[in-house]
Amino acid sequence: MNKSLAKYLFGGAAVGALNGIFGGGGGMVAVPILKSAGRPARTAHATAIAVILPVSVLSGAVYLFSGLVPFAVLLPVALGVAAGGLLGAKLLPRVSSRFLTFLFAAFMLAAGIRMMF
């Protein structure tokens, strides 16, 4: 097995585990892994979203069948996420790679600080 394939497999396993445990956030690991493998920022972000989809569906099904999903919250949040995802996908090609990287880092920093307090 070549190094790139091993790196992608290990990184993918880490992304899936984090997404499954935290209910999201796998992209915060996937994007840096993809960028360190030489992928441009836009490609790294788009690929992270594409690989998170099946993981989210699987994790979501497990949570749903385990009774951990409050149905009164599910539909409004799902609609909001779908609308935001569509908007974000439309905006991605219009945002510079430099700004995208800065924005991603700012959100990661803000999330980290918020989690500590």
C-alpha cells in the first residue's frame, strides 16, 4: 500500500470516528488532512463535505434508531441545514482560497474557545 492511500485511509477513519462521536466536526479533520496531501483549499472543503455525507447518514441512522433524536427538533434543523448547505455550496466557488482558509481557521478557533467556556 502506498503512503498516500494509507494516509487517506487512516485520515478517513479518524474523520468517521470523530463525526460519529461528536455528531459532526469530521470536516475539521478532513480539511487539514486533504490540504496536507496537496489539495487546494476549495477541493479540500468540497471533498470533506462529500465524504462526510455517508458518514453522517450512517451515524444519524444509529442515533435515530437508538432513540437519541428528538423529532420536534429534527425537521426544522434539517431544513435549515439543507438551506445553509445549498447556500454554502453556491458560495464556495466565489470565495478566494486565502479567505476560505482564514474563515475556516477563525471558525475552528471560535469553536475551540466556545467549548472551553
